[in-house]
Amino acid sequence: MRAIPIIIFLGTLSALPHASHAGIADHQEFEAVLVAPFRADAAGGRTLRLHFSAPGAQQTRTLRWRLELLAPDGRRIRLWRKQQSLTDTPVDVAIPWRPRPGLRSGIYRLRLRARVDNEPDIEQSWEVAVGRAAVRPATSLAPSLAAAAPDALPYAVHLGNLHSQTNHSDGGGALDHCDGAQPPQSAALGPSDAYDYAQRHGLRFLMTSEHNHMYDGSDGTNAGADRAAALALYRSGLQKAADWNREHPDFLAIYGQEWGVINHGGHLNILNSNELLGWERNAQGELLADAETPKGDYAGLYSLMRARGWAGQFNHPQNDQFAVEGKPLAWTADGDEVMLLCEVMNSSAFSTHEDEGETHLSNYEAACNKLLEAGYHLAFSSNQDNHCANWGAAYGNRTGVLLERGVALDNDSLLAALRARRVFATMDKHAQLLLTGNGHPMGERFRNRGKLTLQVRYTSGNGHNPAAIALFQGVPGRNGTVTKLGAKTRAVVTPAAGEHFYYARVTQDDGKILWSAPIWVSQAGR
């Protein structure tokens, strides 16, 4: 049984430095990693491994971490914690763990909280199997790519990746020497190479999402940059995607931009913009973009996106990002209109695996839940943030999109499905997940009176079964905590009057996870 790791970032793997530009502050983010085997070894034990680093730290920082083991009912039954110093030399901790005698079999949860100095706590959790944890038989959902969805709903499933880079920014590194982000526009491989690779490796769609502030050929500000050249490069990417789609009707190539910076900001993808956005100017004062969008002004960006009809995805979100008027993860009406997806997990941005064997994975469910509780209507996505030339092949995770059956996959149909939030996130490309509420498919918003029946449908095309099923509930706009509603494939509830959302999470018997899109319910009073 391979280990499924938890990776927690105040930044993200995509923000870590290539040696040639390690001095950029935006790339120096605290990293905390927990690698936890889902199942024990033959002797009944396992080793939990923690890794902490602060790249480029100029002084000693204070690291505080705590790792909790939570029982299936949420009770804490074990705690490890420590305060220690952290410099620019990583700290590794190995924790041998064998469950105490008499601990009941089941699916338990490891929850890590870590912080440096007075920065905000970060939190993530992962499930582990203890003893002979039961598995549940999979319910019926067609297993094959683009197969019919369950319950005779008129949808087909398409799997792809909505987050990657090429040599139009800091990606496209050849696998024989790619060990991080590439100096902008320096690598050999571009968007057409990415689309070809992804199509040959079984994806149905790929978005190359280039960093918007690197079209000047730098990850800082290039005073000597040519504005016309920067705009021409963006136009050429749009044209390459259009050419690919015209010549390859069985694959959807998407070209767009990843806007923002990590440090005191946050990255988001703009999925359908024909304009390059930015804030940098050259020595002549020329804007190196089509439209000016001040760095860090998320409220202004959302408003522009809404006016232009653009759609977005929150990339690897953290609790201190996407601030509006000083409040992180803040809701705005414009933002709610344009932001469609929250990246709930991805694989290492600098992976060189071509066999889907990457072990460094990152999980952002906690921050996505905060965005849902803030009031955003978001579906979960699962991407790879590829910077090396292995687009979609680093791991088996995918974003699954449900299109109306018989409708061709193209930019318009994909965007329509994303706007409807008919999406699920999966760590296993052979597995699929659907949630319905009173027959309404995931992603819908509807009014309800009386009882609400939630139904989870899961299938695996390679013989796996659910080890844990969880239904979650929350209240949009409450800015509270998402809570667990149940642990079965079916739940019948009568919500209190007002607004609610629900989503499903399935953990397979190999530790891989799927997330449904939420359902939003406006419950009428009695």
C-alpha cells in the first residue's frame, strides 16, 4: 500500500524557487508536509513523516506543530506536538506509530496544524485505516471515460487538468533536467507540446495557465520588456489552442492565465480571457498587458471578470489569501458570480513522473470549505500544476466534468458545465462520483420544502471500493465551520429554514479521495 501524503503550504509547490531565481520573496513560502501511509505494514505499524521548510529564510523562525489522531466520531485519541527552531535548513521528523491494543477498527483522521512565528495556523487532515476497516460495495456509476452518468441523468463524464504551465511562463521543462520552476520563457516546450502530450496520455482537456506577470520574460519586473512582444506571446497562445482544437476534435486545448502572486496574494486561473491582465510597466511606462489589474486587488479583478464574462478557479488556496479590504477568503457578489472552482488537491508542480507515481500531493479542502462558508458557489477541482513536461501524467488525479450527453466537448460546452458546477474532483482517474439531492444533480441551486434526500453514487473502474463515505453540510455566508452530516450513501434530512450546502467525499480502500460538487438548497419554512 503506497503512502498518501498530506502537504500543507502557506505557499504552494508552484511557488518554490528554481535556483536561478531563488531570491524572489514570492517564492519563499513556509512548507509543512505530513506523509501518512493509509494502511499499516505487515507488523501493524507505520511511520508518519513530517517535513518542514522555510526556503530562503534569513533568520531563525519559531515552528509550532501539532498532529492529532481523531476517532471516527471526531474524538481526539492521540496528540503529538512540538515547538522547535526552523532556519533555511529543512526539518524532518519521523514518528513511529502503532495503534494501541483494543483500538477499534475503522477509518481515523490525522489532523496537522502548523505555523511559523505569528503567521496564521494552517490545517489539513487525511484519513488512515486502522485495523480491518470495512469497505462498502460500490454503487452503480458507469466507469469508463465519457460514459453515461448514473440514474439515467443526461450527462457524460470527461476528465482533464485545468492547471499547468509551459514555456510561455515558468513551465515546459524537459523531464531529464526539470527540478523546479523554469526561468520564464527559457524552457523548450510550449502549449502545443503540452496539448499533444496530454492527449496522448488520455486526458480529454488541458488548460495551460501561464503566470500573467511573466510575459515580460522575468519573474520580477523587466524594465526593458517590449509591450508588443508580451501581448503577441499571449495572442500566440490563444491561437495555438484554437489551431489544436480545429485539428484535434477529440481533445479540448485551453489557453489562459494564472493571475496573481503567492506572497500576500493568491493565484487564480482565468479560464476564458482573450486579454492579458497585469500590473507591471516597462521603463517607458507602458503597461505590459491589455488591461491593468493592480496586484492584490481581488475585488477589482472580480468586477472586471464579471463585466467581461470571464470565469475563474481558486488555485491551491490558503487561509491568508484572496483578501478583500484586509479580510482573507472574502466574499464579494462579483467574485461569487465569476469564481466557479476551488482546487481541492493537486500533485507536485515539479514532478517528473510519467507513470502517475508521484507521492507528493497537496490538499486544500479546509480553505475551500472556508470559501464555501463565506458564500462562494464553488465546485471542487483536482489538477496537477505541471511545470515539467509531464502534463497530466504525474499522478492519476483529474477534474471530472459532466456534459450533456451528445454534446461535443468544446470551449462553450465545457464552460457551460463549469458554470453549472457539474464537476467532481478525483485522485483516481478510474473512479467517479455523483451527489444528488431530491433528484437534482450536484452543482444545482434549488428551493426545497420538507425532507431532503441526499444520494451518493460512486464507482471504480479498477476494482476499488469505498473505505469511508462522508456527507458534509454548511451554510453559505455564515463564515462558520463545515460539519459532517453522515457516513452513508443516503441521508434524509429536513433542513432548517434558510440557505444550506451539502457535498460528498469518498475515500477509497487505497486512500485515494473523490469530492462531489456541492448542492445548494434554499429551504422554505414549515
